[in-house]
Amino acid sequence: MIIFHVDTRSGVPAYLQLIRQTRHELRTGGLSPGERMPTVKEVVASLAINPNTVHKAYRELERDGLIEGRQGVGTFVVRCPDGPPPLVHARLARTLSEWVGSAHLAGLDDEAIESLMESALRSARGQGAA
């Protein structure tokens, strides 16, 4: 089962953090179809956030067809987001981690690395690759 974390200093709304974490776990194999999501009450107790925040995240994930609430039983994962399977994500994550390590060794700080990544993403989108 997923364990959520909320960074109150990030500037990202808590409900979006929950959505992003769920999508990440689905893409990387941390969550699979059929698995039960934590109840709203469990999330609220562990994070000390408003229940409406959790409801909003779960509603959006349900609207996207990724989870499904079942009356009296709980909320379950029904499918993963479209895209490559978790093994492909894992391989690409390893490659990216190695690249980031090389960039740090070359003297780039996080801001410079983020700038390069943003440029690469824009370039790939322009070429129709992303």
C-alpha cells in the first residue's frame, strides 16, 4: 500500500502531491491494479491534512480511471496510467540517475541541471519525440 508524504514548503497543493505520488507509484510498479488505497481516514491521520484534500485527490484519480471507490469495501487501483511498463521506467530512471551524477561531478548544480532538462524537454517536444 502506498504511504503518502506531503511537503508543506513545496508550494504544490497537497492534493496534487497525493495525485503525483499515486501516479508515480503506478508507473514504477509500486502500486498495481487490484491493490487497495489507504482510506481517507488513514491518510488524514498519517499526514494531519484536511479530509477534503484527500477526497479531492481521490476524485481526480477516479475521474482519470486509475482508482475506483467501492461502497463499504474501500478504494482500489483499477489500472496504470498509459505509457511504458514499470521495467522501462526503472531502466530509464537508472540511466537518468547516472547522468545526474555525471552532471554533478562536472560541476553543475541542481538549478543548472533543471535548466538543461527543461531545454531538452522543449527540444524533444519540438521534434515530436516527447
